[in-house]
Amino acid sequence: MNLFAKKPLDRLLAESQGVGEKGGGLKRTLSATSLVALGIGAIIGAGIFTLTGVAASTHAGPALVYSFVLAAIGCAFAGFCYSEFSTMIPIAGSAYTYAYATMGELLAWIIGWALILEYAVGAATVAVSWSATVASILSDFNVKIPQALLASPFDMMPGKVNLVAVIVVAGISTILIVGVQESARFNAVIVFIKVAVVVLFIVVGYFYINTSNYTPFVPPNTTGEFGAFGWSGVLAAAGQIFFAYIGFDAVSTAAQEAKNPKRDMPIGIIGSLAVCTVLYILYSVVLTGVVNYKDLNVAAPLAVAVDRMNGLPWLGKLMKFGSLLGLTSVILVMLLGQSRVFYSMSRDGLLPKVFSDVHPKFHTPWRSNLMLMIFVSFGAAFTPIAQLGNLTSIGTLFAFVLVCLGIIIMRKTDPDLPRPFRTPWVPVLPILGVLINFLLMLGLGALTWAAFLIWMAIGLGLYFSYSRFHSRLLS
Ligand code: ALA
């Protein structure tokens, strides 16, 4: 049995056209606009609403804007590579599928396993942030949720079980089971509201900028250690706010549901990333201009900034509500992406068939959604947000590295395959993508690496005890 057996491209492409599907597979319902909305829905969330302030106040100061540019470059390089793959192999499964075609089954399994960190653990991370935001909104109305139901036992302010996070995961899973068309509509409305809120903040905040907050723009290093302001601080902050960009690649998991994947996937992936990059850059300039970076080490930096805009208390409440909706759509897209990756892995025999059972009426992989709901709820209920967030980032960066490598390999192994979208400057651009994203991985620290390696070891155990013996490539 060959661990590096690749999935034949003709078989992949036949699957993308629905050949061999019984009773109808996933429906092709998503337009280019829905795909951009899907991307933005996954991107703008806990990263921008919570991590921005912490990164500015502990690492970068006003130079946070450089961190956003830097992280965007790493993401853009990966985004080009994702686009090339998603037009060449427009089926569900994203990076997992691409690895199966280029680097063989074992690496495909490894990347699929890493994607669980991105999507499932990512959903749990944002669910925890959702829970904190709900608590904050309710406390504005003097309604207090007991701490026992708001945090895990391992948090700095410990609770018993984060029940609020479990409730949102269960609710969104139900929506996903009912159908992706309905989910896409729901997502589009939320995306409109949250983008409107961010734009409103930028436009109104512009008039409250105090330019003295920009001096010094790159605060000098304070302790001589890496990351404590100065240029190394800009780098450290880039690693931290990388989380804010995660999600544009989720668009590629919906390729099998796109009406016209060849044209629309690059629009969805690069379009959503570009919109968010512009918003993030403007947002960070306004945020650090309205509030001095030293005052931003808080859970809700947005609220602090709005408080400085005298006479606009309604805006603060609106912001919190908008950010809550924003977090909701992130969870939705993450859960959607994960169930689609499971779908592909199961169709290939690497996971049990139950992960690809499509509901006869709703046409969604409902059993997969249910199991995912249990797994994600468990993570959100009992794990602190910092650990969840770092694990999400390392899994995502690892997938980015492999996708960039895959483009270089594929140009050599299948140079003549039709590529409706071509990554520019190959191999320079993908190599830079590998380097930048690997550097960001290194910045995530020893604890995260340890957890990542343990997770990978469990995955390999599963592969060698189950998946390789059930692989469809054997048939
Ligand atoms: N980018 C997503 C967020 O910030 C994961 O919540």
C-alpha cells in the first residue's frame, strides 16, 4: 500500500461534476456575491473585535497597522495558491483535497486533520468570545449570567462549563442542517450588518482621532526582549492578529456548492480577503488614533474607543450588537467548512461513511453536523479562549504552508492541466508564502507547538489503524 498514492485527477474532476453521486449530492446554489459574503462572514470576528486592542497595547502600539499589512501579505500569498487550486479542483474539501491530488494520501490526511484545528477549534474559539459578548450586552441591561456558566474551569476567572457557548454552537448547527441556501441568506444579512458597523466606526471615529496618540508611531522596545514593542513587536503582533484573517480559505470548502466555481472561487477568496484587509487597516489606524494604545488592553477595545466619542452612547451598544452578529456568522462558516471537509474525507473512505450521509430532504451532511456540534461544544465548554485561538492559528498556518508547497509541486507534475486562475510569480510567490506562514507558526510558542504535535500524533494513529485500510483508493 502506497502512503503517497495520489488521488487521480480525473476521478477528482468527475466527483466535482457530481458523477457517481447517488440521490443527488450537494446543491450548486452559491453565487460570487454569496461566496465573498461567506468569506467576510468567516473573517471578521473575534480577531478584530478582541485581539486588536491586546496586540496594540502589548506589542505594537500604533504600528499595529504594519502588523495587519504583514499578516495580510502572508494570507494573500496563500490566497492566490488557494484560488489556483480551487479552480483546478472545484470540489468540497479545500486544502485536504488539494493535498490528495498533489502530495498523496498520507499528507492529505495530515492536512485534513490540521484543518479540524482551523475550523472546528476555530468555531469553538469564537463561540467562547460570543459567550463573553452576550454577557457584556446583558450586563448593560443589568442582567447577570452566573460566571459558572460563562467560562471553563481552566480560565483565569474560572467557571464550571461555558454553557452560553454550547448554546450558540447548537443553534447554528441546527441552521446548517436545514440547508446551505438558507444559511447563505442568513449569513449575507449578518455580514451586511457587521461590515456596516465596522465602517461606521471608521467613519465616525475618524473625527475623534487625536494625532498625538500616533507619537511615537513605532514605540521603542521596552525590555530588550523580542516582541516588547519596536519592530520585533510589530512581528509579534502580526502573529497574534493573524487569527483575524483566518476564514477567507473557508470559501474554498464551498467549491462544490458554487454555481460557477472556475470564475467565482478566486473572486470569493481574494475578494473577501481584500475587503477585510482594507477594513482592518483603516480600523487599526482609527482605533489607535482615538485611544492611546496603552489603554487598549481590554476585552472590548471597540467599546473603549466609542466611549471616547462623547455623546454617542447608542453607538457603543450598536457596536457590541454588531460584533455579536459578526461572531455568529464566523461560527456558521467555520462549522460549514468543517462539515464539508469531513464530507470529502468520508467520501474517500478515510473517515466512516456516517460523515458523508446526506439528508434526503435538506441535502446537507446532517449526521456530520451533529457529531461536529458535540465535539465543538465540548471544546468551547471546557477550554480557555487563548489555548483555543493559538491552536486554531497553528493548524491554519500549517495548512497554508502545505497549500503553497502544493502549487509548486502541481506546476511540475501536471503542467498542462487547465488553470482558470494562475498564481503569479511561481515559484517565488508560493515560496515566500511558505516562509512567512512558517515564521508565524514559530512565533506561536512552545505550548501551542506541543499541543499541535500531540494532535498530529493522534491523527497519525487513526490513519494507520483505520483510514489507510478503508481508503477508496484501494478499490
Ligand atoms: N478571523 C476569524 C475571527 O477573527 C476567525 O474571528
